[in-house]
Amino acid sequence: MYLVFSEKVDEFTRLKATLGSSSQRVANRHSLIEELDANSGVNVVVIAPSIKSETAFGLAEELRIQYPLVNLIMVRNRIDVAVLSSALESGIKDVVDAQDATALINAVRRCESVSERLNEQSSRQDVTNLRGRVITIYSAKGGCGKTTVATNLAAALASDRSNRVCLVDLDLQFGDVATALRIHPTKTISNALEMSDSIDIDGLVRVLLRYEDQFDLLLAPTNPADIEMIKADFISRVISTLQKNYDYVVVDTSPSLNEVIIQTLKESDLILLLTTLDMPAIKNLKLTISTLDALGLDKTRRKLILNRCDLKVGIEAKDVEDLVDEAITAAIPSSTKVSLATNEGLLVIHAFPHNQVSKAIFALAQQVESELETLLKARVA
């Protein structure tokens, strides 16, 4: 059931035609509160154009504390930047044009989807397990295959339909996730900047994109001017918020160890350090390990992944382990199928599921899940 806060019967009738027969009108704040108290199943309230914006904003600020699972959608005859900004600050989940019935339906569906996920989480007894796991893929040298591993790992984790997965592109300057997946970046992390300190999962859901009904995406900015505004504390709030709604947050990174990447590494549950069989990559890996040690990050939280492990270039896996003094956890072979799939805008695990690279990615996903489970048990103990 949806509640429609409207002062006019004819206005409610028009909205009901869009929302369906289960919609119920409330004419004032008092009636709205009574209905929310009486019907715990209500999770969407539509505020009609007849309700003044100032009234709607005040109501939103009140309800976000008293009824945090109730989503407010504001319908306006005219939408401008000031209205959108004030609505977002007050806690209203969406603002739609009164003439756009499709936008209203989509907004309601988004709110229902978020509510369903939150209800699923709140029903679990183990609070510790509610926190999603952050997996960061990092290499201090470009060209090692971070984006390929990140995108395919996210898809492999999401192949278990019980897993909710979000892939975050934190290569803020040269992010390739959108290109690799052939997705037009209509929404990026830049759209979340206006939320600032008031970031919540409902707001973030509006700036995520969906990849083939498998996992969600938070893409890197397309406007270079936005990069300077994206700070480490902002990213920390974004990832922490995503953890409340996803089982796994997979993070693709830039090669540089800037403050954003360092903060993300610090807050990661598992760090996959990617390298290849060439001396520049190995040298940078050794420097990365030294940096992580200097930051005091637990060695059990990082795993060494050797990509293109079967290339005959005069350096072998054992040489890498000797040079960095750490064991290789997983190895991914090389294959022309990876480039073929990428050039087609496909993931290799989907295009060529029986290829050795795909098998290695699926094995890595299983290893990651097992490793995170082991780490969780160790922390609880």
C-alpha cells in the first residue's frame, strides 16, 4: 500500500491511476502519522504537488528519524535545482515531474527495492554478518589487468544469486570499468558529491548503474573537474554506506597511492595485490608491500595474485615470491580470449566460461569468499 499526501481529491485520483488501487489518500500530517503507526508495511509515501515544498521538507526531516524505513517521493509541477537540493538534504528519496507517470513508477520501484533489501538485512540475527566485505584490487603499475580482474571477479561473486555485489571504480582519473563493460556513464560517483555528509544508501542507489541484472556499479567521474572534490573521507563514507546494502564491494583502483586509495586499502577486508612477470611490476609490488607494512596493515588481509602467469619471459612465479618475500596466493593464465571478450564489451567469464582464465577467476572468487569467512571467524574469536 502507498500513502499519498494530498490536499485535493482530484489530484489524488490522478496519482492513484498511476500508482494503483492500493493507494490511500491522507490529507494532513496527523492522518499520515496515524496511518504509518497503524500500517508497518507502508514504505512509500508520495507527496502530491498540492503540498507546499516547505511542508514536505519539514515532514521528511521528521520522518527520517521516526520512520527511517519509509521512503518519501515528492511530485512537483515544476522542478528546479533549489527544490532538488533541499529535497535531498531533508531526506526525500526522489523528486519527479507531475506529468511523468513513468518516472513516478520507477521511483516507487526503486524505493521498494531498497526497502526489501533493508528488511532482509534487519531480519538477520548476526549483526556482524550484515557488514559487507570490501575487496580491493590494486597494482602500482598500469597494465597488469586490474580492471579485467575486478570486473570478472565481481561477476563471478554475483553468479551466486544470493550475493549482492557492487563494483566501485576508484581510478578516478582514468577509470575503465564503464568502457570495459560497454556502459554509458549516465551516472557516476560525481552525482553523490551533493549528498556530502548526508550520504545514505537510498541516495547512493540513485547514482548506481546495473550491469545485466548481475551487479551494481559506481563509476568513476567523467568530468576531470570533479576529481579534486572527491576526498578520502568522502570515499570512506561511500564505501561504508555500500557495505550496509551489499555482501561484497569490489573496488578497482588507480596505480597511484594517493590519499583516496590509501584510505580504501586501510578499510578493505581483503586486498588483492596484482602483478605480472615483468621487473617493473615486481619492483612496484615490492614498494607497495613496504608501504602497506609501514601503514601497519595486517598481512593476513592481503593476497598476492599473479596475472598472465604462464608467459615465458625469463621470470617465473618462484622468482616473484623470492623477490618480494611473499607467497603467490592465486595465478591467472594469459589468453587471447580476454582481449577478444573485452573488445566485444563482454566479460571473459561470460563469453568463454570454459577458458582457463575464466576457471581461474571463478576459483579466485571461491578463494576470496573462503578467505573472508576465515578472517571474519578469527576477528569474532
